[in-house]
Amino acid sequence: MTITQPSQTRSPDLEERFFDLSIDMLCMLDFNGYFKRLSPSWERTLGFTRQELMSRPFIEFVHPDDRERTLNQNANVRRGGQALGFENRYLCKDGSYRWFRWNATPDHSWSVIYSVARDVTDVKQAEEERERLVHELQTALAEVKTLQEILPICSYCRKVRDDENYWDTVENYVSAHTSTLFSHSICPTCLEKHFEGQ
């Protein structure tokens, strides 16, 4: 019985299927800044056709706030570096943006960069929501602390209500909660009101 090896001519077909069926976005970007090849997942994610994406410099699809970082990363990869977990935002056909996380490496013999991008928009939105909730919690705790610092005082007798709902003189309350000592004297208004004219 003879075992035959799979033909090497099938390899390009397998590579084509891998490229076409990839969930992540695969691409080849030439050193001039144009996409040379894109997997179909790009169309599903951004809404542009692959022809539209390849007809303009890739940087035109990057969010304006991310362009400088992206160009710096691209230059670093062209010089022989790698992009590992690099994140930026890409324009969708409907005007919205999606967050991508990139891994990329250069091939100087063909003057191209091979890249894999993963759509991490949902992850980024969850992180932003978590940060918003943490901020709201910190704000609420700060408000509680402020409320704890408010001292309930009687409008008539000027007694203070303590944490156990007992009313006491200001002197007793302050003495119990701080290291403050009192030295009693008479202010000019009280001196005039209570003693002068007697």
C-alpha cells in the first residue's frame, strides 16, 4: 500500500481559505501605506468594500486622534520592529469608529507588513463603562464624606446632635471629638448686653 503526500499545489488553496475564513482581520500593507490584500472580515467589520479600503492610503481610515501614534508605529515596523497589541480606531462606512488591536511584522523582501487586527470595540466600551461606574462611586463616597462633616446644631439653644442622636453643648461635643481645649472669656457684644448698664 502506497501513502501519497498531499500535493504542494494545494497549499495556496489552503492559504486562500485561511485568509477568507478568518474571523480576525488579516491584511498586507505595502511600505507606501496602501493595503495590498485584505480578508473579507474587513468588509463585515467596517462596511467598506475591500476595493474601497485599498484605493486610499490606510491612514485616511484611522481616527484623526490616533493618526500620529499609528504613523509612528508603522514607521517602527517598517524599520524592522513589530506591533504587539497596538490599538487604534478605524472608520466605519456609517461614520462610527471601531477599536482594533494589532499585531504586525514586516517582510522586507516584499516591502510589506503582515498584520492581524482584532475588533476590541466591545472590550473598550466595557472598560469605559467600568471606569464611569468607578468614577460615580468615588463621587458618591466623596459626597457621603462631605455629609458626615456637616454638624447638626439647634437653631435656638445651639446644642449639637452627636452620632448617637444625643444633643450636647458645642464645648462638650468638640472636646469629645477633637483635642481642642476651651478658654472661656466674654466677647464685646455679650459684655455690653449683659454687664454694661447694670
